[in-house]
Amino acid sequence: MLRTRNTTREASEMSNVDTARSAHEAFSRGDLATLKESYAQDAVWVSSDEIPPGGEIHGRDAIIEMMGRLPDYWSTVSVEPDTYIDGGDYVVVLGTVRFGNDNGTAESPFVNVLKFDGEGKTVRGEIHYDTAKFVKLQA
């Protein structure tokens, strides 16, 4: 058994960093079914409510539905993680986010903070970035 702060799992199971990386890869492929499996049923996702479809979203199904609506607002959505920081039950991801529409494209560094339960599922996700760059594209 592998034991890390409040977490007990078989050594053959994926680490929280592996799960975060796989989730980002699934998102990049548009594979929402695989992405959904990375979230706990009662997960919470928090992103800026200034950028549609953002806000605080409760529940795995609602999170995936929100992510599926991104193309309704943006013709281009790109999340490119560069660094994964293992904090045990927390994983911090640093990278670049890009959104584009008919008004142009903008990018910003992002910080994605993910909290995991003892089963390796994301129970809370937050993404933080410079929203002002993207608000301008909505004018």
C-alpha cells in the first residue's frame, strides 16, 4: 500500500498528478466521458463568472455539461499545462490558457488547483487566470 497524507491506495493506481495530467489530456482531446471519470460525483468546479460559462458549478454532471458548452462561447479553447506540483491531496497545475472567438484570441498564464479524495477523484477544482484579457473579446 502507498500512503500519502490522508490517502491510502494500491501502488499500482494512478497518483493524483497522473489523474490531473490524464484529465487535462482528455479535455484537450474533447473527451468529456474520460474527463468525467476523474471527478467525484459531488465535485465542485470554480472559475471566473466573468468568462462564460463560468462560476461555481456543483456536481460532476453539471461540470461536464458546463465544459461541453465552452464551444457555444468560444471557437478556440486551449489549456496547456506546463508544470504539475504534487501536494498530496492537492495538485497545483501551471500553464497557459487560450480562448478565441470572432473578436480575436487571447492567452494568459493559469493556475489550476485540484483537491482529491482518498479514491483519487477530484472533489474541487479551481482555475485562476487574467480574465480581463478574455472579457475584451466578448465586447
